[in-house]
Amino acid sequence: MAYHIYDAIYYKVMTITICDMQSKDTEAQCILWRKLNIVVEKKGLGVPIFKGFMVDGAQANENDVHVVYGIGNLIIKMVDK
């Protein structure tokens, strides 16, 4: 699994983390987000501010964003056709 961000300074999509997981459930993804937040904090970058999230059709992807960042975040679901 990989998480990417669009950086408005560099005008590019940048990979911020890649993780090989045995399962893609909400609990595993929440661990990855929380560890990423710890790294960001230790580097002195402050609290990350996201303007929205884009996820695929797996419900766990949406659930982990709600658990770690709250329900009020914009989530765009990408659905395979």
C-alpha cells in the first residue's frame, strides 16, 4: 500500500509512505497513519493538514481516515468501472 500527496509548492504528486501489509484492514492502516504522524512530528514538521483524501473502493480505506483524522474530512472514493 502506498500513500501519496499533491504538494502545492512543487506541483507534483509525491509518495509519502509505502508499506507491505498482510491485510488491508482498518486497524493495519490506522497503525501506518499513526506511525507516519509520529515521524512527521519528530522531524518538526508540525501537524499535517490535509485538504482531502482519495481512496479506492475498499471500506477500510475510508474508515482509517475517520478513525485517525476525524469524520469531517473530505473523502473522494475512486470506484473501478
